[in-house]
Amino acid sequence: MNLDPRVLAANASVTAPMLTWVTVHGNLCLSLRHPQNAGQSRELCLQMVRHLSKLIVDAEIMTQEEMDQANRVEQEHGSDVA
């Protein structure tokens, strides 16, 4: 495994259909409910969820109000996605 910090910090582009990103968003939210999902990897997941939330709202798949409601449900289940 290449753990060179320069490689790990490099940007990578991934193109996928919006349905895929909605699915990734949901699965990341689900993973954030787990109490052992902690530390730096959790922070990276939170950043990705927030980015995908904006992408989903910007694409008008969900309204901001719907996303806010979904985030409230996640918070009720132990996630901190807001």
C-alpha cells in the first residue's frame, strides 16, 4: 500500500450518475450512525456527506428543506451530519 502523504493528498476525479451519489450519500450517513466510526476517517466522511448534500440540493433532487429534515433524522440516530 502506498502511504506517501503526497499521493494520499492528491485530488482524484470520479464521475458517476447522480443516483450513484445519492446512494453513496445515504450509505455514508448510515455509516456515521455507528459509534465506532470515529477519528479522522469520520471527519472525512462528514466532509463528503456535506459536499454530496449540496450536490443533491443543487441538482434539485431534494430541496434544502428535505435535506434539512433528512439531517435531523440522522441526528436523531446518532449522526452529526448537519
